[in-house]
Amino acid sequence: MNHTQNTNQEQKKHFLTSHKSIRFTAALCAAAVLVGGVAYAATPDAIAAEPTTAVSESTFTDVVVTTYDETEFPSSDLIRLDASVDGAIILTVIHQKVDAAAADQKFIPSGWPVESRIVSTEFNPTADPSISDGRKHEGMDISTRSQIIPIYATAAGTVVTANFRSDYGNQVIIDHGNGFTTLYAHCNELMVSAGEKVEKGDVIATTGSTGWSSGIHCHYEIMLNGVYQNPRDYI
Ligand SMILES: [Zn+2]
């Protein structure tokens, strides 16, 4: 467990003992940010406010100051809010009418981004000499045997980047709204634009060999709260 996690644990503990299931009006949550079907907000004034009956809105039914589970709701926003928790800032979760558990699932990367299972270079963020060619590699390369084939979004989300950069070539980055982002690089053709919403399984690009690449493949990365994940753990 690293320092950040320790800090989060301590702050979470403080949070759990300080605030329990108090209802506020939606008006207190003007700063709420919708994240993958669940909204989070910091409401510094909420502690002093009187609990009131929840206001019914079209997208959510009530606003509850509640505990949370970092595993269940992995989010960079939560980490940021954790860092602010000092007794004055609290976390608010807005429960939507939708089934939160089901909604969350589709925003979590799963499966292969291409119809190929040929991993040419494994995930190797520490440049472990025993893995693949021993070079540092923050994603997984999936060879498509020289074929230009579709690349699918592995989870629903919003395209935040669809452009060319010299090393990754044509790339797509999708923010899944819960701390997860996925990246698909060396594409031949990009089929989406920044700002576009995508569903899991949507075609977002085709495989290629643009940028620093020696053959047609998909370089696939998953990040969770800014930390590279081994794509093998999600397929
Ligand atoms: Zn790669």
C-alpha cells in the first residue's frame, strides 16, 4: 500500500465516522459532476445546512451524504476529494434511478479491443527483462496479422482524444467517467472525434501502424486513477 492509499484510508475513516446518511436538497449540489451514472460533489457548506427532504429531478431521486467504497466507485474525482477532506468538505453521492451496479459495469473496461488474441508485446511498466523484449511498455500490443480490422471500445464513455501524435500515431483515448481511461494507438483510421459518446463495442478506429510502430497492431492501454493497469487483468 503506498502513501496515497494510506492517506486515503485515513481520510476515509475520518469521513465514515463524521458523516452518515444525511439528506440534503439537490440545490446544495450545484457543483455535482456526473461520473458514470453516479455523481460526486464537494459541498463545503453542506455540513452547516439543515437536512431537508430530497428534491426529485428527472435524472436522480435524492442526494445522500454517504459512505463510499473506493473499489465499487473507482474515481479520480474521489481521490481528489479525499485529499480535501478535513472535516469541512464532504463527499456527496447522488443516487440515480438507474441501477447503479449495472450502469457501472458497462463503464468498466472488459474484453479485447480487436478480434485477435495475438499478444506481441506484453504489459511491462517496469521494464522487467523477463517480459517480452524487456522494454518499458505501458500497454499491451495485439497483433492483427497485417490485417486492418476494427477496434472496439472496451467500455462505454466519452472520447477525450482522437488525434495523431508522433509516437502513438493515430490514437483514441476514452474516459469512462469512473477513473478508468482506455487508449488505442497506432490506428490506421479514426472513426470517432473528441467529445463523442461511445458504447461498449462501438467501432472507434481501425488497426494500423502509424507512429512508432513496426507492424499493424493495436497498442491498448488501461489506466485507473492515473495508474497503468495490465490489460490482461481486464480481458
Ligand atoms: Zn505497444
